Amino acid sequence: MLGVGGGVLVGHWTDEVALTGCTVVVFPEGTAASGEIRGGAPATRDFALLAPEQTVGCVDAVVLSGGSAFGLAAADGVMRWCEEQDRGFETRGGRVPIVVGLSLYDLAEGDGSVRPGPDAGYAAARAAHEGHSPLGRVGAGTGATLNKWQGAERSEPGGLGGALVRVDDVLVGALVAVNASGAINDGSVVDSLASGAYQHRPADPFAGGDGAQVSTNTTIGVVATNAALDKLGCFLVARGGHNGMARALLPVHTPGDGDALVVGATGQVEADFGLVRLMAAAAVETAIRSVGHDGGGRTQPQGG
């Protein structure tokens, strides 16, 4: 559910027993794309080619998956699907699909031996053409959790959130799998810090006080727009999207999060860059908050 039209499609593969899954966003040919990673524990595949100075300017698909680094294998199946559709970057030896993978950690939530693999990625890519892409505990959000920074006993369900922002003919949609060490920011922690009432518990998990919680998080997402942007523009819009993430989650971009956003621009509408960046921040923030509002997580306690 990105809602920006222009051939942007979304499909899921979900294992409700093992509590894992993957979500594939298929872009129309010629979609400009870039992205940015913040936080200390990313799990990505071919993300480096999205840098503005790199050769490849377009992307065919983005895979959001559970399964930690194991889940990056889901991109193999999406590569296979794209090859069957004759999609990819032209080379002398044939087309090479450009598929970027982002994974989050959900191995401790269900059966950690089950991870999205090539067949799961292929199934999700095929499902993208069926036109049904629900939100919540599906796809990459199936085993997602929130609020682990205050101890595992306070962990809450996360999920896959989505939002669409429109200004005149300009559309910006965000699809975010929220698996954060932080929680939905309701302002209470900021208020308690400002008033001097805040009490941190437990000992700083990012310094090792909470063991395995250090790097078992990560919020990943895709922002799509019908605006005409080049690769550098997409990169700067991704930075704006992270601003929205920082407003919605607290704490965010920690050493235990590999937070990453990919922005794809299909180019149907001329638009002011500053407007698109603002819309991306709003779309990402709204998508993340929808997870907490719809039952993905409770409001954040004040600490102590």
C-alpha cells in the first residue's frame, strides 16, 4: 500500500506460525532511486549502488524482510522474478535486475530457523501483481517488535505501517516495517527528561547491559513518489524521511538499529524538491505512528 500509482506495486509473503515474512515493492522501469542508512546495525544487500555518485540510476524492486541477515536471501527470488519479466540494467551479457534488500531482526519472536528465502521473495513479487497489500502484522512486519530499549519484558508488537500524503498532483507514500529498539514517541519521555523526573531502566542496553538486545532491532522502509527526481534528489528525500522516523520513534538510530529508507521516484509530475522532502517526512512519521495507533504498540512509558 503505497498509493502513488504509476505502476508501483506491493506484495507480501507471510509465515504466521514462524512469525516472519517479507514485503516486495516493485517499481516501474526507469524509477530513479537512492537511500540512506542510520544506526549501527544494518543488514542490507546492494544498498551501496544507491549512492548518488554510483553508476546505476534506477531500481527494479526493493525487498523488506525479516530473518536478519539470513532474510537478505529473499532478494534472490525477486531477482529471478525480475529476470523472467526481462527487467534490469542493460549489460553486454544481458539484463541484470537491480534489487535492493533490507532486513530486520525477528529471529527471537517465533521459529528462528525459518527465514524468508528465495522462494518467499519470488512469491511476494508475484503477489505484488494481485493488487492486495494489507498492513499490520504481515510481510516484513510479521515478527516486528517495539520498545526493547527499556528491557525485553516491555517489548511490544510492531508491524508494517503505511501512509499516503498528497499535495495537488504530488503523491508521496511510505511503507515502513517498524521493528525499533525505541517506542512510538508520545512526548512523555521528553517531558520527563525536561522536568528532571526521568529514571532510566535498565542499565544502558546499548553498552551491553541487556545482552542480546543490543543489535536485535531495525526499522526499514520504502518511500515512493510520482515526482520527477534524480538520484541525488531521492537521496535528499530519504534524509527527510529519516527526520520523520526521528519524530515518530524515541530513541531512534541507535547502535542496535540499522534503520534504512529507500526512495523511488517514478517521474510523472514536476514538483518542488523542498515540498517532496517535507511530504516524505510526514509520510514516514504517519506510517510509523499508524503501527502504534492500530495496536502495534502501546504508548511510551515515562521511564522508571
